[in-house]
Amino acid sequence: MSPQAILITAFAGAGLVFLAGKVHSHLRDFLAVLSSLALVGLIAWSHGQYGPDNEIVYVPDFLGMELALRLNPLAWFFAIYIAIINAASVVFSLSYMKGKEKLGFYYSMMLLVNAGMLGIVLSGDFLSFYIFWEIMSWSTYLLISYRRGPALHAGMKYIIMSLVGSCAMLVGILSLYAQFGTLQIAELGEAIAGSSSGYVLFILMAMGIAFGVKFAILPLHTWMPDAHSEAVSPFSAVLSGVLVRMGMYGFLLVMYSIVGLKTILNLGAGFFNFHYILSWLGAITIVIPTFIALLQNDAKKLLAWHGIGQGGYMILGMAFGTSLGVAGGIFHTINHGSYIALLFLVVGAVEYRTGGVRDLNRLGGLIQRMPVAFFGCLVGIMGLIGMPLTNGFVSKWFIYKTLITEGHPFLAFMAFVGTWGTILSVYKLLHNMFLGQLPEKYKEVRKAPISMQIPILFFCFVIFLFGVLPGIPLRAIQGIQDTMGFAPLQLTMWGLASGAGALNMLNICFAIVIAFAVVLLLMRLGAKPRRVPQEDSYAAGSSVPAGKYHHSVEFYNPLYQMISPYLKDRVDQFYYWAADKAQGVFELTRRIYTGYAGTYVLYIISFLALLIFLQLAWEIW
Amino acid sequence: MVSPILLIAVPLGLAFAIPVLGLASKRVPRYVPVIAMLFNLVVSVSLLPHALKAPIVVRTAGWAPPYSIHLVAGPLGVLLSSLIALIGLLVAVYGIDYIREGAKVKYQILYILMLVGATGVVLTGDIFNLFVFFEVLCISSYALVAYRGDSTGVEAGAKYLIQGAIGSGLVLIGIGLVYGTFGTLTMADIAANVSSVGSFRLFVSLAFLITGFGVEAAIFPLNGWLPDAHSSAPSSISAILSGIAIKAGLYAIARVVYTVYGASSILPFLAVLGIVTLLIGEMCAFGQEDIKRLLAFSSIGQMGLILFALALASATGISGAVFLIVSHGLAKALLFLASGYMIYRTGSRDISSLNGIGKRMPIMSLCFTVGAFSLIGLPPFVGFASKFTIVRAVLGTGSTFFITLLAIGLIGTVIEGAYFLRIVQGFYFKPAPEDSPEQTEGKVPFSALVPVGLLAVLILTIGLFPGIVGRVLGPAADDLLDRTAYVQHVMGD
Amino acid sequence: MSFLSSYIHYIGCFSLILIGLYVVLVKPNLIKVIIGINLMGTGVNLFLVTVGYIHAGTAPIFSEAAQQPEGMVDPVPQALVLTAIVIGVAVLALALSLAIRVYDHYGTLDLRKIKALRW
């Protein structure tokens, strides 16, 4: 299947859904699901049909350049990942969004974001890349704003940062064009080989700002907590699962497909080596946001901060340019997509059933009411922490191994610290939503509807599948690495056969099964457990009436008191301060236009005088 | 091939026929501008292929230049006259129902005169003739700004007139100096002799011309009139003023600086001026609460960007500037036209009162959004293609000076994005104000939907296939840059 | 002396222009501003005529007395001035009618008080 067909389906789907929304709501829902699933099918079908021959020029003469599409392993891998998460979110939306207004707009924008992202990964040149990037940016902005109220503020914050990034990227791209006369990705790789390291660094910086904003690397992250928590949950899943990771795609493309491995590793000297600085940025991006996540009481904000933090792992993996590390980075990207999307969907399901509550202080004890959601949450946090049997374990393993073999114990330590913070904070998420006592008002909460359960269970399946059989995605990742010139890894279906990151999930599985069996056996041997109702609680030996339950409020309060002074988001504060000052300056500037005609005439005369004075003083002509 | 002179003669004749036609039927005059502009559009577009081959020089009364007043319809001139006719036509259609009160007949006459003035400015080859057409444009726009006779309208009109009159006085002094030096008014003839004259004397005349035309071109700090005039005029007139009239001023500057004087060393100064204008415009627009005033300030910003691109002195730079003239003309006309009926509907020009209008006027708001996105420069709309061309031109020059200016200018784009997107958010995602009066007269007639919708479609189509306009841009840029060819074409061998 | 006599026309018309500009800049009264504009316009027109002036020249009309173009003043600026005067009259008329409307609305002609539109 050609990339052209994929893109046409994607954009046509978005348009048709919008029109269908005007006709009938069922037709609209049907078309939305159909087109998102069709995309998954199309992309899956086009697996393996790569090659330079697949470069397709779809607009021949756009301002004197060619707009081209291409399909290669990197593009395919990201495309399928985008399409699956988006399809799951669309299915989830069916019940989550039911009865809300402007659904035609909502679904078509979901599909448009999807189409934009597919366009990005399928672009064969940087101009198309930029165009699709921008389409993705503004449609995202519209979708974030969809929920109104505070979402408007979040949307503005997002789009302004995004515009700054786009401007930087535009300068970078066009400087490439000015230098080499082409924007075709395939040709740029060869063209750039001979340029000076200063120039390469400039390109990386310019692009890095754009990708960094999307990727939410510190200090460009401040839009993300707001946007993720204010967007509707299915879109948060897309936002955090894939959209943010377009930055990762961009980094991979620029760093390894274009600039090339050798140049990257030799950029700079000593401590000021490019990949060294990038990896430190990654490490900081892990630690600080993860602990900020610990302090959050809004379930989605908590997840959003984790989204930033997990990005740090990907950067860490990718920055060193070893086969193992880059494989870990790419693998972590899709793993993160699967479990963060899962967790956002779970929070969305809870939100849906409890009437929009996502404040962790007001939830609790939903385990029996929403068992599937609980299971999803459990699997999701296991993946997020990186427990064995989940896919997060494998990718984190690769990344840790890379850090240690490359001789960066301190970075590895920071990554571990990040994981501890993750464990603490996701336990808070799980506990405050599902464990503990059930508040009186949630007695009547029902299970999540089936269209929510399907995506949740699907992601659980993926997490375990890739956790036990990491060979499946790793083989695709190897295809990408081949095109970038990395040494091949010794892959097996169960992990890595040999080398630095040797791993056999079969053995681990086996060990875990035995451990489970032992525990199960011990439990069977012990006294017979007695089932009690959830409300049957005792304190100090006496039964506690339901109205007196102590629900878990202000989890980690002592810790909070201790660390919160250090974890203020000063970057965000700085941006607000700067925006405030800028507005003050704007207000002052407006006073130029005094409203008195005499002043304006004075301006005209002074301008004339200035021109003549300049000529007298400097002979400008 | 029809003579380009018809582009001026026919609408002019129709304009003065309006009072007579008005005697026959009261409804006829409102359709006359539509006919006139339709004629102009057809003629301009049919002239375009000829003009691309070689500029068409029209001699009046059989005298060869430099003794005659003549028209030079080069690629740039014909492109701009097509743009004027296109926007003029759409706004004329819009005006059929939009203009409801006051002296309707006089409005239609002045409307045609204004467009004839603009067409004349871009087509003429004689510097005094340029001034005359310029005055036709200016005087009719003074009157049209104050046309409704309300307090803000007359105030804006009076202030506009004061500044405009000073500006044209300066232009006239400049022309006098030029004539005193060269003894000719033909631009090509001046261009041929310009190198033979000492620099300071020449520079003074150039300074007068730049300042004078700069008043109409809304270059900072000569633009004190613009926010008042553009915001107080009826929306159809604001659309023309922002979409066309200020571009005519800028065209005059470009023509004088490039073709007539060949003053390339003054260009860095103009580039700085452009960026300053851009920043000031965007900064002032940011805090506005009046939608039309905001659009007016945004026009100032865009004019700054066009001036900056013009000052690049490279073919790509100038084609970027011309492209931005086209894209800004379309987008700004669309924004003013759409906001016109929104203001009728809500009865207020406050941006906050437009909140939630997306529900009440879905098509108008959608088109407004398209226009706003295009102005910010988001793909796939035409604004992106034009801004892209400009950025490419800047990086193509490879000069640190221009790249630094561009980096500063991009801040302006971000500010622009901020305020436009805030408005769009308000349209769709903010609740309508509680006390908004439900104005029944706000029902959007067909005659308004068609031009607004057509503009939105044009913005999207050219954005997707910029080649439609793109192939004219190169010759248009050469038209401005290549002095010797211009002189040869006009003067003969 | 010779300087003054040969440049007196220029000095005269630029004085007029400067007086006009001064009035526009300094006087807040709308009517006075319009008078200033008109003074400036007159100065500019004079300047244009002066450009084409030849000392002791004759009118540019071929007649029995003057068969050759030598010694005639340049006719082109005079044609320009005619146009400029017409334009000036139009602007003046429009300006005065606007001034009447402004007075109707604001009850004053003081431009310092007519500042509904600013910032």
C-alpha cells in the first residue's frame, strides 16, 4: 500500500466524519471508528513494502520544491504505533463522549491529528514534514481547547510554545535548504556529511527546540501538565501516548537519519559533547518531573508529569548512539505509549462513571465497582514502573544497561531514582482510585461500558505481549537501526541472545511462574480466607460505621511538606513572569498612538528629518 | 488584446454614470461596482499572459515617452490590478446588502473611484500620474471612512485627512525636486538618468517620496491614522483599505526605490523599519479589545513584514513580498468582511461580545478562522506559503544582519498567533455573553456569504497549490528589480 | 545679494510650506489645521511653478513675438500645478465638511479633545 493511500484515507476520514456529523450521529461514530481501524489495517498491510522506490512526489512544484512521501522501517514503525493508539482512543470515545456537544468537530479533529502525525512520519522531505507538523499542532490546539474553561488557558499555552518551536524549526529547515538546495531527507543525509560541526550544532539546536517543545524536555515542558489534564481523556491518551513522541521521531530522524551517527558522537569536546549534554537534560527530565508527579492530586496531572519524566528515559537511551541504547529508546517510546494511553483511558473511565471526578482526594475503593478499570490500572502502573513481564521492563533494562556499559553510573543512578519516584507516585494513583474504602456516594458506580473495556484490555494485552515476547517489536526496531547504520543486536523472540544487554524473558517468566506457584501454594496451605464486604472495617477492634471512614486524603503529606519547596516549577513561573512583563511592554507601546493628530504629524515630520539626518551623518545612499 | 487603459477608463465611466442610472431605478447603482470590477477582473486576468511576455506600454495621444503620460502594465502591475479587481469584486458583492443607510449612491461612486485610484497607481509609468491616482485613492478613502457620519467615523476621517494631506504634500515636493533635477516625469526616463546626478540632492527627493508614500503605506511611525481609519470605516471599506489601499502605497515606495532610483543601499534601513513596524503592529494589536482595531493593527504588522521582504533586494525576497501582498489581501479582506456581519449580529465590536459566535454564525466563524490561520502562517493556508517564501529568501541571502532581523520578526509572528488564536478560541469554546442582544437584523444574506466563502476557498486552494500564483511571482519580482529592462521597454531602444 | 535674488522664490515657497507645517503641528484647532494644510499646499504649488521658472522668461505660448522655445518658462509644472490645485480644492472641501460633522458630534473643534480613538 502506498503512503499516498494511507494519507488520503486519513485526511478524507477526517473530512467525511465532519460532514457526517451534520447528517446523523451514528453514521459519524461509525465512520470515525471505521476510518481509524481502516488506517491500522492499511498500515499493517503495507508492512515490508519499503525501499527507495516508494518515494512518491505528491505535489510536484510547491514553491519550487517537491513534496514527497516515503515508507521505510522507521516510518512504518511509528505509523502503526500512531494508528493503533488513535484507533483505541476513538473506540474509547464512543461512550466517553456520548451526549457531549460538537462531536462532529471532536471526531474529525481526532482523525485530523492522526492524519497530521501519519503525514509527519511518512514525509520524505522536510517541507512536507513541517506542513504536517503544523497541521498537527493547530488541530491539537483546537482539541485541547475543546473542554472549555481552564482548557482554554492550557490550549493557549500549548500553541504559543508550539509556535515558538515551529519558528525555530522553520529557520532550521530553510537554512538546510539555503545550504544544500534540497529538503529531501534522503539527499540531506549525504549533503550534510561534509559540513562543519558548528553548523550541524546550529541545525540540531533549531530543530531541537521544536522537537523539545513537543517532547516536553525540561525546560520546554510547561505546556504539558496543563494540556494533558485539561484535554478530554481519550485525547490525553493520544497526546501523551503518541503526539508528544513525535518529538522522539524528529530527534531520531535528524540525529541518526540525517546528521548520522559518526557526526553526532564527535560533536563537541569533553563535557560539552552534544550527546553528553542531551543525556543530562534527559536525566534531569526524569528526576524532577517524576517527583513533581508525586505531589499531584489530580490523576491526569500526575500522569502528565510522568509523561514528561518517561520522556527522559527515551532521551537517555537515544543520546548515546549505541545499538542497545537506541533500541531501548525507541522501544521505550512505544511501551510508554501503550501504558500511558492505558492509564489515561482508565482515569477517563473512572471520570466517566463518577461524574467527572479525577481528584485523588475524593476517590477510592472502586476496585469492586470497576474491576476491569482496576486491572488496567494495575497493569499500566506495572508497565510504568518497569516490572518484569511488562514491556516497560525490557526497554528500561536496555537503557540501564546502556548507561552502565557506557560508564555513566551517575546517570544510571538518576534513572533509578526516577523509578523509585515513579513507584511511589503510581501507587498513590492506584490506591487513591481503587483501594481503600469506597466513599458513600460511589456506591452506585457501575462498570465501565464495553467500548471502554475493549481498548483497556487491548492495551493490557499489548503490555504483556511485548513484555514476554519483546522480539516482536525489537525485530521491527532492528529494521530501523539497519537503515541508520547501527550494529545489529543478537535478537531472539524472548529478548537478546548475547552481548551487553543479554536478556531472556523465558527464564524470567519461568522464575515468576514458580514464585507465583509457591506463593499460591503457601496461601492454600494456610487458613481458609474469609470474604468480607468492603464496608466491613475495623479500627482498634471495633467496627467503624460507614460515615466515619477515613478516606485517603493528602497521600504522602509528610513527604510533600519535605520536598515541595524544592520542586516548584520555576521555569513555568519564569514564563509567566516574562509573559506578564511582555504584556506590560505591549500596553506601553500602544501609547504611541496618542489620538492627537498633532502627534502623528510630528511623527511624519520627524521621520523625514531622521531620513535626511541619517544621510548627512552616514551617507546611507 | 484589450488595452490596459480600459482598466481605468471603464470603471471611471461607470462611476460617473451611476447618478444618471440612479434616476432610472433606485436599485441599479448598487450593482454597478460589481459590473465594473467584474470587467476589470476579466480584463486583468486576460492581460496577464501578455504582460508576462513583455510589459505592455500604453501611450496616450500618440506621443512616445518621455513626452506622454503612459501606462506600463508589467507583470507586477497586472498581478496587482487582478488582485485589486478580485477583492474589489468580492467586496462589491458584499456591499450590495451590507450598505444599508446613508448616501448609498455616493458610496458606490466613491467605492469605484477608490479602486480606480489603486489600479492607476499600480499601472502608471509616470510619477506625477502616480501622484494623481494616489490622490484619487486617498480622497475617496477619506470620504468613505467618514461615510456613515457617526462620531468615530468623522473623527477618524478628519485625522486620516490631515495626515494624508501632509503626506501628499511631501510627495508633491519630492516630485517637484525630481522634475527640477531631471526635467522629466517619466519614471523610466528618470531611472535612465539617475546615476548622473549628485547623491545628496537626489536623496532629499527620495526621502520626501518615501515619507509621503509611507504615510499611505502605514510604515511606522507614519501610520497614526491607520488604526482609527480602518476600525471606524464600514467593514467593506476596511476590507479594501487593509487589503488593497495600503499595498498601493507600498507599491509606490517599492517602485520608486527599486526602479526609479535603484537605491539599494537604503534597503537595510527599510528592512529595519519593516521589522520595527511589524513588532509595533503586533504588540499594539495584542491588547486590543475592539475586533476591527485589532485587525487594523495586525495589518500594520503584516505591512512591516512585506516591507522587510521587499528590502531583501533578491528575486525570492520580492516574490515573497508580492506573495504576502496577495495572501494578506485575501485574508484581511476575509477577516474584515466576516467581522462586519458579526458586529451587526452582536451589536458590538468588543471581542468578548463575539464569544460563542461559532454557534450562531457557523459559516462566518469558520471562514474567519481560516483567514486568521492564514494570517498567522499555518499550513495548509496561503499565508504559510508566502511567509515560507520570505523566510527562505532571508536564509538564502545568508547575511547575518537579515537573519537577525528575521529572528526578531518571528517573535512578531508568535504574538500574532497568540491574539488570533485567542479570538478563535472565543468563537468556539467560550460561552456567549449573557446579556447579548439577539439582533434580528444580523441574518447573513447570501450576498455576504458568497464573497466570504469564496475568499476562504481561495485561501485554502492557493495554500495547497501555490503554483497558481507562484508562476507570476518571479516575473513580478524581475519587473521591480530589473531596471534596465524596464527602461528599455518603456523608452524603446 | 545675488544669492537672495536668485533663490528668493525658493525661500518664499519653502517659508510658506514651513509656516503651514508649523500651524498643523502647533494649533489644536481643526479649522486652523486645515488652513495650515492649505498654506502648505499653496507653498508646494508655488514650489512647482518655481521649478519651471526661467528668469525673465515669457509665457510658453508660440506667438508672433516668440517663435522659439528658448526663453519660455517650462509649461509642464504649470500643468501639474493646475492638477494639484484641483486636488487641493477637493481636499479642502472634504476637510471642511468633515470639520462641520466633527463639530456636530463633539461640540468642539479642539483636536486635543477629539480623542475618542486612541491606543
